[in-house]
Amino acid sequence: MTNARIHVWHTGEVYIDQSLAFREKTLHPLPYTGWLRPRAKKRWVPVSVYLIEHPSGLILVDTGWHTEMRENQRKHLGAFASSMFKGRLPAGEAVHEQLSRYGVKAADIDYVLLTHLHSDHVSGLKHVSEAKQILVSEPEWNAAQRGIGYIKSMWQGVNVTPFEWTQIPYGPYKLGLDLFQDGSVYLVHTPGHSAGQFSVLVRTKQGWVLLASDVGYGAASFAHGILPGSTTDKKAARRSLDWVKEFMAREDCLMAIANHDVEIKPQIIGCPAPWKSIVE
């Protein structure tokens, strides 16, 4: 096992219709948009990012909200997206603000991993644009250039590198990327919510930790097989969700985390690192 540890941070919250998190059977044609839905159907959920301290480098998974969300959300999100959801970002919770508390600069980060390019995952990208490498899957990158539901201005001018899938031992399709080529961190192809979404599988001393992005929105998603309300491929989304549930049942799986799970609080997962940690 690897002496990696994972910092779970919340970079604000997003206010969504509950059917975006947990698919509903309803006569409403697009309930996940929240359009013409009562306030009782809405909820605040966290927007998480993860900082992984690994012997081979410092890794940031997703970037949360940009500070523009405090000033002019409609301008930052655009009229279409801001009609479906809104966010809030308390002072000190933007990704670069949390990094700075530990004396970490964007240039110190070896990898920024963008699980997919929806706004609540990439809004804060320009806060960490000086990271050494910023990776997104090639299918997600291609989909974002032509598809709706993406806000291209969030990565405009940033050096983002799309990568191709390769064979790996894990995942619903056994496709992904072995980040350090040592079996300690895998980017696992788990599509369905978006075309090229990946989860991040991290080996720790206590066991595997699976950062499942938006494959599901909470423990109930995995336990009861509840798909997100918005999917690009329902069959692929089901296959990805089933794989997460299957992987969670392994004896060597410490935990699986959904990005927007209201039950997951900021915390540190993993034992103290043998190298100099960012947390003294």
C-alpha cells in the first residue's frame, strides 16, 4: 500500500433540484433542471475537491467554485445555467484560499485532475492554472467542445491536456490511466453522467479510496442503485454505478465518496505521511 493521504475540502455549495441528485419518476419532462419545481424539491449540497498528498506528487481533484460566484453568478455561469442552479462560496473556501492556508501555491501542484467539465467541478480552474499538468479525458474534452451543459470560458486560456484511455485492472470498462505507472493512483473511466467522466482510485495504507465524482450523489445512490437525474448515457451510467457498488464491497476498499454527498464532511483520510506533510 502507499502512504498517500487525502484532504476532503468543500469549496462552497450548489443549490439544485433533488432530482438532479436522485433520479425521479415524474410527469415533468426535465425535473433535474428545477424549472417549475417547488422550493421543497430543492436542496443545498457540497461542492467538494480533494488534495492528495502522494510520495510521487501533489494531486488536486477538481477545482470547485471560482470567487466570481461571490460577485456575479449570472455572469460567471451564464443565463442558461443560472436558471437551473445557484451556488454559494463562503470566504476562505475557494480552492486557492484553502491551499494558501497550508502554504501551497498552484505551481506546487503536480497534477490537477478534472473528473469532468461541468461548472461546479471546473469553475475554479483559473485559480490553479499554474499547476504543472492539468488533465481531462479526451472523450470529455471533445464532448465539451460541442455539447450543451458546458461553460467553455471556465477553461479558456488554461493549458488543459486531454489524455487517452488505456487498459487498467479496474473500472466498469477496464479503461483509465495509471497516473504514476505504479498502481497507486488510477483514473477510472466511469461515464454516463457525462461522456468522459472519470473517478479517482487512490491506494492508501488502510485500503483503496474511491473518489467517485458524480457517478452518484450520495451513499443512497450506491446502496440503492439510484442514478443521477442528468445522464448522457443511461446504460453507461448504470454500469458505472453498479461497478462502484461492487468495488465498495471489496475487503480492501476503505471507502467510496460521491462529490456532493451531504454526509461527507471535510476530513483527512489516510495515515500521516513519511515525507513532509503540508499539514504540520
